[in-house]
Amino acid sequence: MRILLVGEYSNFHNSLKYGLEFLGHDVVLLGDGDGFKNYPVDIDLSDHYYNNHRVFRKLEGFVRRLTGWNIADRLRWSRFRESEKYLKDHDIVQFINSNAMGCNPTTEKYMIDFLLQNNHSFFLVAAGDDCEYADFIINKHEGYNILEAIKTGQQTTADFYYTYKYLKPAYRENYDLLVEHAQAVIPINTDYAMALHNQSKAVDLIPAPVQCGRYHLDLNADVSTIEIFLGINSSNYWKKGVHYFEKALETLQERYQDKIKVTKIYDMPYTEYIKSYKRAHIVLDQVLGYDQGYNALEAMLQGKVVFTGGGSEFLKARHLESVPVIDARPDVPYLIEQLELLIENPKKILELGIAARNHVIHHHESVAIAQKYVALYQTAQNSI
């Protein structure tokens, strides 16, 4: 099959592409590399040069206020038009979400319309903020979620623009358009599956694919000093609940100053980020999710003990009895307690690290996950 993957977040479509190509399919990835993370894409819509220069960003703000023009969107639209001959006649087009090109809804719709008119079968992945997920966590979900900082008064709705924008009618129209044409809506983890329980086109959760061959077991067997790593994406600081980790670390650094080493990094490109936690025993990923994201899965694959989602909601959704992670919760004393258990029992760190790698290989290997997507694609095509 000829497959076009539209959009990239956190290496999801790159990992799926690897599996699909291994199975013999012709795959093209259209996207912007997910901002500063700079993931590889085949057709690049990014405006990295523009975004990396302060003068251009200021100029864009001035022009937008004066004329209403969005220069960044114009650049993306221009790159899309230049690539149109490569964006036609695919058997499958899969959108990572309804704002996969990262433009305002009007520009985005031009791109969506072109893809819908010039290709065949369509699928929509639930892999990030989107209309049903935003509506669910804002209006329906009773547990903790990525908007916890609004409840506690530490942030406002304006600080979560990239979530709340999906409540706007224009974004909803694009979402509804894609759902209308989609053969299926595919949740990739527990958080998104929870939000789609009333969506008639939603299929069973397909776990996120990971290129397991890229990473070897990388246990740091020297546990004389426990190395704890916290990678911070500034734009997701509150959504990930990083402040809970930071408060816990303050206490631990006072109690165990001779036993632990804490490393924090900020906003690193993907290739540098992966290298930055090589010596870590423990990786602090996220507090406010119910599943493991890509940073967690790739760290687990290397044998790290990861604090991330892994509680009862996850186990129920994935039909598992246990998962070798530390279920992170928005509870500082609990986080301190869980970290202390590992610091005081370093042998447990090595045992959990090996189990974590085995879990990812067994449940997330990219070729096996790609086979699930191919089966879904073929079933949908046969029903047309």
C-alpha cells in the first residue's frame, strides 16, 4: 500500500513508518518535526528558520496585528502547495490529529480538503490534544488531568491555549470533517481512549509503536550514587506536572545529598535528549497522565526506572495485571516515598529496569504494532 502519514508528535509516526516499511509498504511522512524536537520528516512544512530568529517572530506579530496575516501559516501553506504532487493517490492517509499541520483552522482546512479530494481511505489517530479529548478533560473527566494547574490556581485557561483552542467552532469543524471521512479513529494510549468512549468510529486502543532495535539495554550498574533525570519541555511544564517532581526532588536532595545526583535539562532536540540521560537510573517523565508517552517508553527500553502513568486505569484499558513503572501521581509525599524506596533499595532499580525493557519489547515493538495498523487498513478498505 501507498501510505501518507500526516503530522508528527513525539516520534509516533516515525516509529510507525519504520514498521510499515519493514512490512513492505511505501510510506511518506508529512509534518514539521514537532517543533524544537526536530524529528525527521519526508515532506517538511516547518518554519524552523523563521521561529529561531527573534526579529522574524517580532515581525510576524507586527504584521498579524496590522493585517491579520499569519506569516508562519503562509510559509507552511506555500511548502504544502510546492509538495502537492507527492501528496496524491495514496491508498491510506492517516492524520495524527485534526490540526496535524499546525496552522490556523482556515489554512488547515485548505490542506485537509486537498488531501481528502486526492486520496482514498482515511484514518484519524488520537495522539494528542484534540476536540473530544479537550472536551472530555475540561467538561467531563473527574480525575486528575493535564489541566490540574488551572484547578489549583497556578495557571489560567489562557496558559493552556493549545488545549482550549479545540473548543473553538473552527477547530471543531475540521475535527468533524476528518471524523466524517475517517474509516476509524485510533487511540494510542489510555488517556485518549478514555475520551473516545462515546465515539462510534473509535476502535480498540493500539499501543504506541517503538523502534526497539534502536536502543540497547543501558543499565548503569554503579548504584553507589543514584542518578535521577528530569527532562523539561517548557511548553508542557504544567501539563506534565513537572512542579510535583521538582518539589519532591527538593526534599530528597536535602535528605540524600550524598546518595543521589539530580540532572535537569530543558528543551533539548530529540537526538540530544536521548543521550542526556544515558547514566540515569531513574527518569521522571510525567505526573498527570494515565499511560506512558514516548519519552517514558524509550527510557524504559534502555532499562531506566520511569515515573509515569501506570495505575488502575491503565491496567484496565490495556488488560494487564501489572506494568514495570512507578505510577506517578500529583501527590508530593507519595512521590518522595516512592523515590526513597528505590534509593534505599538500589537492587530494585536494576530489576525494574530489565522488566521495563522487556515490557516495551513485548507490547510496543514497531513492526508488531504496524501489523495491527495494516490489518485495520485492510479491513476498512474491504468494507468500502
